[in-house]
Amino acid sequence: MNDTLNNIYLIKALDSYPHYLEEVVESLKYALSYDENNADVHCLMAQLYMEQFNDFEAAQHHIEEALAYNIDHVKSYQVFIRLCIQLNEFDKAEKLIDFAATIKGFSQVVVYEQKATIQEKQGNVKTAKKLLKQAIAYCICNEELYNLKEHLKRLEYKLNLAKPKAKKKGKKDKKKNAKKK
């Protein structure tokens, strides 16, 4: 019975996230009261603390709890990797990505996308673009594909900003060239 109630509250929290935060918090607290060892609940709690409250310490605590209860919890690795990237802990994020890639069910799209994000944050936009194209090659979901293409557009925009602009020839330049002849 407790497992059923735990899942009901988890589903309510997932359904309410991120639009009704009060309901999310309440549902997650109820879910934890029925099963404090539930990786899904701790993972969503970590996501809540990271994305909504910017409480990275609490987010890390909950993500570590989730992984302590289920070392193969794919969603927890995704959240943990994003947390490390947000905190500029790139070496730790890379190690997590490499380990998570060995877990059955972990998406190669996520592997390449997160590696691209690390490269982008480190200023290696060309490398990030290559990695993102690899992520697109593995993609089989339209929503995921759309998000990857948007990420790619952002990288291309950044690359265009870095290019020096060619000087346009104005009327003065044309007159100077005409006088020289």
C-alpha cells in the first residue's frame, strides 16, 4: 500500500512540476514520508532545488541520495551532470558522463549534448558544434531533435559573432579608388 501511495504522490509532483511548485513540494514530502529511499522522488527534489531555488547544496544532497538508493538511476545522472556543469565542475561532469554512458538505457544523445554543453561553457564552440551534430545523429525523438537544433543555432550564432566583419566599401572608398586610377 505504501508503494502505491508513494507512486501516487510522485505522479502528482511530476504532473505539477514546474508550474505549481507548492503542490510539487507537498507531494514530494508525502512521497518521501511513505518511502524515503525512492530514487525518483529524490531526483525530482534535486531538480526542484537546482532549477527553482538555486540551492545547489540541497540539490546535490538529494541527487546523491537518489544514486545511493539506485546506482543505475538514469534520470539522476542526467540531473547530476547538469548540476556539475552549472557549477563549472567540468571534470566531475565528464567523469559522470563517461560512467553514465555505461548504464543500460542511458541515451547517447544526452552524452554528446552534455559534452557539447561543457565545451560551449569552456569557450570551445567549434568542438561543441561537432559534438552536437553527433547528438543529432543519435536522436530519434522530434522534441529532442528540435531542442538540439535550437542549441545548434545558438552555437552557430556565437561562431558568427566571433568572425571579424568584412569592411563594406562606401562612397568614399569608391572615390579614392577612382582617383588612384
